[in-house]
Amino acid sequence: MVKDMDAFQSYYIMALIQGYIQFQKSKVEAIKKWEATVNGTLKSPVKADRQAPRLILGSVEVIPARGQSGPVFSYIADEPIFLKFEDGEAKLTLIVRDMDKKVIATIADNKWFVPNAPSIVLDRNFNENTLEVIDATNEVVLQVQLKGAEIHLAGRFIPLGDGRIVRYRPFLHEIYGVKDSLFKYPSKDNPGVLRVKENTGDS
């Protein structure tokens, strides 16, 4: 009887330990899966020769002066856009906010973060070199596409303090003749799936 109790206790303890280990593994996997949807790094599919980076902002082309280290374009005085060339590709830095000054997206040297907050961001979708963000009103508010030394940027920007809405267009999906958005949604069912693959730099 004592041996049976000892065996039962040993089995029970082992079951608890295995259950705890499995719980921790599931927790880690869930965190990794969540992190993969809110942050990433844009990487160019091709490397460019050493040259000045180019920013295509809507329909405006911005080329920083040689050796320029400051902002290349200030759509708002407090949060300008920074651009540089490094490791064969352009590197972008900017912050995008909504009307309440809440952060919709940040990009720092192509490393991006989009908060998982439905009241601010409805969805986002991305692949290796392209990021698109949809805000809580189901409007495309940011598109970024990296190709070598060139970055295409389109979206809606809210200058701090003056209440204006500035849109830089055309959006990438408009350029490619696609309605509504560049990617398919919801992203959880269409991760990285473009509405059209032709002419977007992806094969």
C-alpha cells in the first residue's frame, strides 16, 4: 500500500512538472508569435552600391545632401524623418501618431514597431521589405517599401499642435492599381500576402 502511494505521488509530481514545462513552452511560443506581429526589420531584397539614399515621399523625391546627418524632411518640427545609407540599403527613422498623439508606428533604422492596440491600430501586414498599417478607422495610414537605396513612403501624418492632417500620396496600392490596401486582411489569415504580386518588387 505504501509503495502504491509513493508511486502515485511520484507520478503526480512528474505530471505537474511536465505540465508546468509545457505551459512555459506554450507561453514562450505565444510571446514570440505576438512579437512577430508587432515588430520586425525591413530588409531590402537587393543591395545597392554606395550612393546617397532616396526617399520617395508620396509623389515627392527627397535626396539628402552628401554627408548630411540631420533630418532629410520635417513634416513636423518635433519628429522629422531621418534617412541614411548603410550596409547596401537605405535606413529610415520616423514616428507616426494619430490625432490624439498616440503612437501608431515607429521605425528606427528600418526596425519597426506597431502596437497591438485595437483602439489605435486595427491591423498591420508586412513582408521582408514592405510594411503597411491600418488604423482603427480602417484607413491605410502608413506604407513603407525598401528597395536598395530607395524608400517609398506614403501615409497620413498628424503635425503636432496644429490639428492638420497631411497625406502623402499616391499610396503604393494606388500606384500598382490595387483597391483599398497593398496587403490582404485580416493579416492573421493572410500573413505577408499582397493583393497583387506583379510590379511590387516581390516574386
